[in-house]
Amino acid sequence: MSNYYCMKINQILKALSHPIRRDIIARLRDGAMSAGDLAAHFDVSKPTMSTHFAALKEAALIEARREGVSIYYQLNVTVAEEAMTAVMEILDVGKEPKNANASLTPHKELST
């Protein structure tokens, strides 16, 4: 994986680390919504919502378009699919384990 690709995946995962951002993504699966309609679902300030929108836009997970005084957001499906593919590659989903016969050893608890 290239350094740029890793940085982009990190940015996407960071954007998805907040539950409000994940909820925004889920709401946009059915189509574009205005910033006001999205914000109505959350008990946070407008500046906080703007921060969430900015993080999702910076990760290219959503796109914005202005119509008059309203801003509409839509899911960038291509980037969302690429992010899911990258996570699946990191986890080797669908691949045979490299050492299929290895036994699982429980982690030792650290003493304090």
C-alpha cells in the first residue's frame, strides 16, 4: 500500500470514528439531504454540525452543493466503497488464514 493510500484510509477511518458522522453517512444512503434537515436529527450546535460535515468532506465521503441559501450533502459512494474494500484488505476478509493450524492463545492480562 502506498503512503498516500494509507494516509487517505486513515483520514476516512478518523472521519467515521464519530457516531454522528456515521449516522450522517447512514442517512445519506437514501439520497441527498440539506444541512438543515440533517442537523435536525442531532442535538448539537450548528458549528458542531459544520465540523462534522467538514470532516466527512475532507475525507471525500460526502459532497456538497449549494442551492440558493441551502447546502445539500450527498454520499460519495465511490469513496465509501473504496474505504470498505481497504478495510477488508487490511483484515484479509475472504482469505485463508496464513497459519490455519495455529491455536488461539488468550492474551495475558497486564498487572498494574
